[in-house]
Amino acid sequence: MLDPSRKKTVSLPRRVHVYPDCTSAARFYAVPAEPRVVRDADGWPRASLTLFERGEGAARKIAGGGVMLTVSLGFTRAERSSLRGRLADEGTGAPEAEDVVVVSPDWTEGEVTAELTAGVRLRGRPSMVGENECVLASDLSPDGARALRRAWLAGLPDARICYRVRALAGKRRTGGGEREGGRRGAGHRVRFAYAAGEACPWNLQLAGPPALSEEELRAGLTVVRLE
């Protein structure tokens, strides 16, 4: 389990919060300082806005729509490799980057919200596994669709994604003592020491902008003409 009292932040260049394990010197838990929009294999974000239009010419109007956004607390393969190398260089007890283990926290509860523009707010439950991915989706009223279209084409300047999550953390406990060793009557004692983690809940809030370019957002916009 992670030790929240020993957090440190590194830049990959994206800022990442790193927490050591309570008992293992080579195991770490990492979360990005801000949520990110998930990208597909070609690098395009999983962000889409669909608008429904009715009418012709000057009478054409937006009749509604739908929006979908997939977000996570994950890392790219390159970021994870860079982080392992950085931690190995800092003297973790693991001599090589391959020996450093970087994992996600043990999630237990969570909620994700995305405020895309005034009046358009998405809410969902994350997967609670690994990178804690969450698919946010909502239908849009005509007014909501018009407002989001304006913000979408402007690059979502005021948008903000927020994760409110809970995970298992640990408090490191150490101790030791002596006991008799060997066969009865051998007359010697053995000293021992131990380290263990005591589980406790840990609340975390991470928030930030979608960080999508106008080009990426325009690529995710679809207009459907209704008869």
C-alpha cells in the first residue's frame, strides 16, 4: 500500500505525484497531477461532439446533440519508462530501472465530473481499476448544444475535468525483538525486525483542463442533418 505522507512530484514533463510503498523500497504508486483525455492508437483524443440540425439555409437550427469524453489517470508507455528510470537513479534500492515497479493506487471509490462550459456538466463513475478510466457522455438540449458548440470551436477554454477518488493507503509500522533460537538449551537468542503496512482510506482530488487543441476538437465534431 502507498504511503501518502512521503509524496513527491516529478515532471515527465507532465507533473506526476509519486508515493512509495509502505514496505517495499522498489515499489511506487503514481498518479498524474491532472486527469487526461484518453487517446487512441493514432494519438487522437477520444472526445466527440455530435450536433443535430434541422431546416435549410437561414432557417437551419441546432436541434440537440450529444457529447462523449473518455478520461483517465493513466500514463503513456514512454512516461512510465521515464518514471522508472528516474526513480532508479534516485536510489530506491532497485539498481536498475527494470527492478522498479510503478503501479496505480488500489482504488475503492470514485466520481468524475467534467464541466465543459456553463450549463454542460458530465458526471460518471470510473472503472476503479488501474488507470481508472471513465467514459463521460450526455445528451444535449438545443440550448446546451449551441453553448457547447461555441466553446468546442474555441478550444474549450473554461473546461475542467475533476476526479474525486478514494484509495487504500498504509501507515508503516516497524518493530523487533528477541527470542530464543536453536534447540532447547542451546543458550542463544535471535534478534528480529519487521516492517508492515496498516491499511487506511485515502482521499484524493485531481483536476485540470482537457488540454486539447482546436484542431483535435474540430476533428471530433460531427453535424447530422435531420429531415
